[in-house]
Amino acid sequence: MEKKNGFFKKLFGGLEKTRQQLTNRISALVSGHSELDEEFYEELEEILILSDMSFDTVEALVQEVKKRAKKMGATESKLAESLIREILIDWLTNHPNEAKPKSKPHILLVVGVNGAGKTTTCGKIAALEKRKGQQVMLAAADTFRAAAVEQLMVWGERAQVPVISQGQGADPAAVVFDAVQAAKSRNIDLLICDTAGRLHNKKNLMLELEKIHRVLKREAADASIEVLLVLDATTGQNAVHQAKTFHAITPLDGIILTKLDGSSKGGVIVPIVQELQIPIQFIGVGEGLDDLQEFNAEKFVDALFPETVDKA
């Protein structure tokens, strides 16, 4: 419990810049307007767009606020914050993010551009799941980026989980093949595969991921396989673009949002879920081994709208 409270504290601190950009401005807007009128809604739209939500998402959110306010017969602007909070929780929890494993191992194929924190995230997920009592293994299938294999080996040591690798330049699908065989022979619960992030070369990346998928479906036909995309929260709307691009290359099952600490663009989480209908599975708020946790919509929104929670 202490760790969870500690993580919430980090999340709260990490979202400080987003609160300044979003929540504090909404509070100021509410203070300056007594009624939920068109002028209020126009200014609300502007605030939401500046918080790195897309126009489509902002329009949908404002329309939903209007709809709920009308249903309640509410006209006072002070209700806006609690309505926005309710809507965000509804949107962010609409999609189940727990895959049901079939047979061992459950496989996570982790994708993302270089620099998003993909390899680091693989190590943190391994540590998180090991703390839950899972037998975890890492596969170093990002053989393209210099030092990616060595970096994953270091994270494997920190998380105290085995890492299957063949070194830089090896065939990623061959690494995954070896990892699946090793995972099955060692009765591993969770196999996490780090992959290359060459988004600038979509054709090669697509071919590589297709080949890895073929190996997984052949060698682990009865296992559940999830493709998770790592996104850097500090990139804002570019993260949404990356998600759309990767989703076109390989259908995504979930998003891991990193670097929320110190970013003013935490609002990007909303269009990712709302527009792409892809759930957020994990969020990261720091560099430490324990600074990645499963996403909880209510806690995330609580950290964004703390005063609203206190009033409730």
C-alpha cells in the first residue's frame, strides 16, 4: 500500500505542469463565469486545446459536458469541473486492459520509436510483474539500435529476470524464437519482447514485426499475445500521430505512456484513448525501477483534479 501511495504522490507531482496548463485554467474560468453559457464553453474549448487534446476530442468532451449539464438541469459553471472529471473517468475506463492468458507464456510485444523509453519500460514491466509473483523473461529483439541489447541486459539484472539475446545485428525473429523456446522450457509466465523502433523506415519495421508475429503464432499458438506501444508523453500530439502510425502497421492492444513527470502534456492521454479506442495499460513517472505502474483512470483523474476530489 505504501508503494501505491508513493506512486500516487509521484503521479501527482509529475502532473503539476499539466495541472497548471489544464486544471488551474479551468478553475480560473469557473471563477470568472457564474453560468454555463456559450462564452464559457468557447473558453473551455480553448483551454482544452492548449492542453494537447485534439480538436475532435475537445469537441466531444465539451458536447458531453453540455449534454450532462442539460440532463441535470444544471446552469452553474462550478459544476463543470466535476462533470469533466466524471467524463474523463468514464472515457479512460471504458476499455478493459486485462488480457486473459490462455497458456504460458503470456507474451508482450513492446513497440515504439527510439527515445520513448521502450527498452527501459520493458525492464520496469519485468520488475513490476516479478513483484506480483510472476516468472518473467525478457527477449532482446531490438538488435538494430546500438547498445539496446546491453541496456536490456542491465535492466534484466536490476529486475532479476533472465534475458534472451543474440547480440546486435541478429535476426529479431530468431531472438524471439529462442526466447519462446526458453520460456516454455522454464515454465515462464510472462515473456516481454523488446523490438526495434525504426518508424522512419515503415516498410522494414512492418516486415520485421510481421515476421516476429509469424514466429510467435507458430511457436506459441495457444498463448495470448499483446502488442503494447510505448509513447513519450512530452511529445504531445506527436504521440497520437505515432500511435495512429503504429496501429496501422500492427494492431495495438494497449499503450504505455512514459515521462509523465515534468510534462505539461499529460492531457494527450485523452485523445489516445478516445480517438483510437486503445487502452492505457501502464504509465511511467520517473527513472526508478518502481516508477512504472498499471494505469488507473480514477487515480489519474484524481491527480489532475485534486480540489474537485476534496470537495466531493
